[in-house]
Amino acid sequence: MMRRLLLASAFLLASAPAFAVNPDEVLADPALEARARALSAELRCMVCQNQSIDDSNAELARDLRLLVRERLKNGDSDEAVIEYVVSRYGEFVLLNPRLRGETLLLWGAPIVLFLAGAAAMVLFVRKRGGKPTGTPLSEAEKAELERALKGE
């Protein structure tokens, strides 16, 4: 029983997310560290591109994590830290882009594509309209069909 419990614990620990934050980066103040972690989870690693800087082992991600922590230690608000990083790296650094004029296409494209697909399907179904496909049978073909059905 104890062996199973240890094995289950090992699997749970192995499946936990592996954060790339090094011990020397962790802030002494737990509240500031929690804010830094939350901000780091929102920022994209510019090297890995589909990972947050909190998850990435890249040097640039480490530099950004240190920058976020430094700005927080200097008293910046979360919004000020995000604005500072965005001003240096652009909107792409945000894992969840903001709804703005520049990102309207990004946010609206899925809706537009869905509506266009739905309209195309409706037009396709209406165009077909339940009409039989192919050409109608000639009189000779109808007579032959009748003989075949009667078993002649």
C-alpha cells in the first residue's frame, strides 16, 4: 500500500508544471514574488514564442523575469510593468493580446471565418434544394426497369 502511495506521489510530482524560475531570481517578499509570477505567466518568451517567460529556460526569458522583478521592487504597478515591457518588445510579448485597433483583425478573424463558412453552407444547401441529381430515365430505361422488378 505504501509503495503505491509513493508511486502515485511520484507521478503527480512529475506531471506538475516545471517552472524555469531559478532560485536566485525569487524575491524575498512572497507578495511581490506572487505578483512577479502572475506577470511572468502573461508574457511571451520571444525565443520560444509559445511559452511564457515563467516556463522558458531561454536567457532572454531570464532577463525579462529579472526585469519584471526589478520593476516590482522599484514600486511599479502590474499595469506599469506590462506597459514597460510592451513598449520595449511590442504587443507580441503578451500571450493574450489586448483588444485594440491593431489586434481587431486577430480577435475578429475567427468570428468572420465562422460566419463566412456558415453562409457558404446555407447557400450550398439552398442551391441544391433537394433536386435530384443526374438525368431522368428515358421511356426505354423505365420499361427495362419495370421488367427487371417484375422478374422477367
